Amino acid sequence: MLERTTTVERERLWEVAAPLLDAPPPVEPYAPGSWGPDGIGAVAAPYRRYLPGRRATPS
């Protein structure tokens, strides 16, 4: 069964995304074929996620 997004969920998404859309961070260059810039750890760290092949950083 396909779940549908509620109005409340959509409003919450905009609430969370608005600051990022209003003031996006600078773009960090990275090598083609890589998992992204080294700074990605700072983005993922609060959620305890890490990319394959990279060690998790202690918080």
C-alpha cells in the first residue's frame, strides 16, 4: 500500500528545510567518483551515520 504524505508532514518538511533553502552552505569541491567532500562527516555525525569505507567518528 502506498503511503501518502499528510499536510502536517509537508508543513514540517518546509519548516525544517526553509533555513537551508534561505541560506545554503557553500559548495565543497570533491573528486569525481568519491563519496563526497571530507566535510560530509560534520553533516552526518549528528545522526551517527557514516559512509562505507570510512570509520565512524566518535561523538
